[in-house]
Amino acid sequence: MTNASTGEKIKARRLELGLGLREAARAANISATYWTDLEAGDRSPSDLVGLAIDLTLDWHPGTVAATIPRCEKCGRPFPRD
């Protein structure tokens, strides 16, 4: 799961760019439901989806991945509590 602040940053940037939710999801090649879950902090994107979000939101590659809390040992996002 993304942390709430990651989802909030994704949503804020989407709105800043004037993108609708469906438009952003389509540009990232993911479902609108998936995008909604990301903004709510209920899902973590794969590295590939994170990169697609970076490109959609005109962020540097790796921006989304850098904001997701990850296990130092294995590098995977922390599971939901």
C-alpha cells in the first residue's frame, strides 16, 4: 500500500496538471479503480506502474518509487497493517 502522503501527492499533482482521474489512469495504462486506490493509499504500484505514473504526472522517473516506504532488507513495499 502506498502511504497516505504518497497518494495525496499523486492526487495533488494530477489536479495541478488539470487531469481528470480517468484521463490520468488511461495515460498510465491502468484502471481508474487502481488509480483511485493509489490516491487513497490502499495500493502500492509496481515499479512499472510507478514509472507510468511518473511520466503521466511529468515527474522524474523514480519519484513515486522513492516515496513508498520499503523494507530495507528486501526492498519491497511494506504490507498493509
